[in-house]
Amino acid sequence: MICDLESQGMVSKTHSRFNSPIWPVRKSEGEQRLTEDYRALNEVTLPLSTAVPDMLELQSKLESKAAKWYTTIGIANPFFSIPLAAECRPQFAFTWRGVQYTLNRLPQVWKHSPTICHGLIQAALEKGDTPEHLQYINDIIVWGNTAGEVFDKGEKIIQILLKASFAIKKSKVKGPA
């Protein structure tokens, strides 16, 4: 698993004074996923004001639209689409079979990852002529009065996200419904 992550550029060998515990977890599809324990790092990481929207506020906004059709778009592994700056990588070091590695992409369990991810996706969607939508981290919803209208809006958002180097899995796109 680590060899695969290294060949994909997700991790690289390093020497760091930091070292967090890791363990592989088998996902329901049979694949393995690297799980990091960043509790100690999260404790000493300075606070960052969160820019992730409140779920109740989003729900209220969505209900006010009273549209007939909706589509949801989920970005696949969004944190792994975001490269870490080289100077940030040492703090995400871990050891596997006697060799120290570090993540080259934004880790899933670091306390600021959702805020950073949400902000970068939001910035990508604010460029150009993006259809009206709501976003919660890596989930986006669009709406309209016809299935065709919603399909077109969804396609436009998907193209913007792909251009910004975010991956979309067909299984994470639901609708129009």
C-alpha cells in the first residue's frame, strides 16, 4: 500500500523530527486506506477560523429554493487533490516498516483539512460563470425547474472542478431527481 502511495506521489521518504502513528484500514470495497493519528499534532496546531458553512443554514437556504429538480455532486478524495507545500510536509511524517515517510497531499484527519479543502473548492467555483449552488466541503448541490436545466448546471460545475484538478466519481453524482 505505501509503495502504491509513493508511486502515485501521495507520500515520499523523509527525515523529520515529527512522527505520527498510522495503520492501514480495509474499506468496504476491499481496498486499503492509510489512516493517520494526528491527535497530538491537532492539539498543538494553532486555531484557524473555520469557513465551513453551518448545516442548518444550508438546509434553510436549500428549502427556500423550492425547486423541482436537484443534483448532488461529491468530489472524490478531495483532500488528496490538494498538494501540501514542501515546508508543511515534515509535520505529517510517519514510519512504515522502519522507513519514515511524509504526506505530499492534504491529510484527511488533520483539523484544518476541511476548512482548507472547502476554501479551495469554493475559490474554484467562484471563478467564471458558475451556476447557483450550495457547497458543504466537497459536496455540492444544484437545483432547477427541469431535469435538463439541472443536468446542464451540474455538468458546468463538474467541468469547473475538473479544470481545478478535483476528481469526480460517477458514483458520487446523484440526479437530476
